[in-house]
Amino acid sequence: EVQLVESGGTLVQPGGSLRLSCAASGLSFNRYWMSWVRQLPGKGLEWVANMNQDGSERHYAVSVKGRFTISRDNAKNSLYLEMNSLRAEDTAVYYCASDGFDIWGRGTVVTVSS
Amino acid sequence: DVVMTQSPLSLPVTLGQPASISCRSSQSLVYNDGNTYLNWFQQRPGQSPRRLIHRVSIRDSGVPDRFSGSGSGTDFTLKISRVEAEDVGVYYCMQGTDWRAFGQGTKLEIK
């Protein structure tokens, strides 16, 4: 069964940092571009970042550029999102997805609040 | 940046009746390779998004044939020929031609 499982979401203070992980199984992870997508509470979907198969190409939404870093470890079939200088407006459910968006995880909740 | 605009944002539909959602992009979504990277997603309450259609009109595996996508350039449409109760949720278009951008979402509900 193809599966993406996110983890690492929690309550963090404004200005803090957090690292999200996404574990992939049932797919040839090293063949896929991968993305992070977030959904603010009660709102729509926002693409956050993506990365190519070997990590040599990465792209970010303007709202997170310079604060978030996407990375991957193909040996561990894992995708990561390092989030720094977190703001209240980063509060969201964060989804890991294949960059063709045919495979999605169930999401992990990040809450930025004091 | 490409901006995706959906309409309507709320769509009450009677069971068995058709439904249509429009999605417009601020610039052409035709990529250098000649393909148009426009996807449609369904997000049922409490669930992750699910891709229904990719490249404008290609239905994903397991998607009922009452769902269809059409359009070109900057104007795209998702149609449901006969709405069923399980179709309740929010529908998003998303472009993958110039990085990635989602529409605001259209909430489909049963009248």
C-alpha cells in the first residue's frame, strides 16, 4: 500500500523552530518530486515547497521563503520541512504529497501560539 | 505569480442534478512541453485532498465517470453530471505549470 505519514507537528511559540517529517512507503520514493502543502484553519490549500528527486532543485512559496527549508533522505524514504522564525499565520495542517499530487499523507498539525 | 480564481465559492446542488465549477488562471497554463498542468481535487470533510483530474481532463483511477474536466489556456471547468451525497466537500483547482498554486476552493453542499 502506498503511504505517506507525516509527523512532528506540535504547539510552538512564535519565533520558534520545528522540523516536520514525512515517511514514505509502498512507492519508489527516490523517483518522485515531493511537495509540502498546508491548510490554514478553516481555509483552503496553500502550496509551501517542493524538491526534485536528488535534492538539487528546491522551490518555495513567497510566504515561507528564507524561513522554511525542504530536504529529503532517499535512503530513509523520508521528506522533511525545517521551519524557523515561525509566526501565528503558519498555524496549519501540513501535508506531504507527491509533486504530481496523486499521493497525500493525512497531515500533521502545527500550532504557533504563545 | 499565477493566481487561480474559482467560482462559485459556494455551490448548493440538488441530488441528481449537475454541477459546474469554473477555474481561471491569471496567465496561460500551457507549459513549454505543450501540456497544460491543471488539476482538480476533492476534499471531503475531515479528509486529505484527493486528486480527481490531472492535465485538464484525465480522470484518475477510481474516479467516477460523472466527473469530467475541460478547458484550455486560462479557463477550465469541472463538471459533475449527477451529484451524489458522497460528492459533498470542497473542490480545488491547482496549476502546476508555473510552480504551484491552488484556487480558493468551492464548497459543494446538498440543497
